[in-house]
Amino acid sequence: MTHERFMRRALLEAHRAREAGEVPVGAVVVADGTVVGTGFNRPIGARDPTAHAEIVALGAAGQALGNYRLTGTTLYVTVEPCLMCVGAIVHARVATVVYGVDDPKGGAVRSLLDVGSLPLNHRFEAVAGVLADECREILQGFFREKRAPGS
């Protein structure tokens, strides 16, 4: 399935974040079956609170496509996007967001906030649960290591 293929690419980005000591979240933007932008969480290293995987991937896609409007694209992200990222997704006019696991403490697609219920000027399709086990494991493993004695 195509969703799984691109989510595996997002998981590679999540592993890059983990290797950098960041919360392991990865994202890719796909246009017409081609990856046009990638990103991984890097707010700590970049000293930038907006450097979430989704924001980085959307920026890269905008540069690659030569447009800040990413109409018709699909964003794959390992974790449900937060409110900031959903705002960027709406402004970029992304068509579909595919994510791995819900974020009950910060997810703004359906967990903490249901973006589809808001009267926004753009709506996107959301697909949840793609490679959920792998997406959950990389997050849980990261936090297990952080909480381990001597970490």
C-alpha cells in the first residue's frame, strides 16, 4: 500500500530525530507520488520551537515546488500533528494528512482538538493509524531511554 511506503520514509526521518537526541517524529510531503519534502523534529538542536517535523517538511516541499501552496499534496507524519502544525497544514492547503499514532496530549487533528469541526477556509482529509505499531514503538522506546536511571 502506498500509505505504508511513504510512512516508512517518515519513520526513517523519525530515526534521524532520535539519533540527534530529539523527540522522534518524522514527516514527508508527497506530490504526484514523489517525495518533495522531508523533515524530522529538531527544535532542540535548531533552538527553534517551530522546528517540528511537519513544519520542516512543509518548508522543504514549498522550496522544491516553488510555491507556498501545496495543493494536492499528502503529508505523512509519524505522530498526529499539533495545533501549530495543523495551522501550517491548513495555510499550505495540504489535501491529505496521514499519520501513525494519535497524540492525546497535543494532537489537533482529532485527539485534543477536532480540526474538522472548525469553520476553517480549508479542510484536509485525515487518515490515522498507518504503521501505528512502529510509530508508537519509536516514541515509547525514546521516552523509556530518557526515563531510565542514569540517562
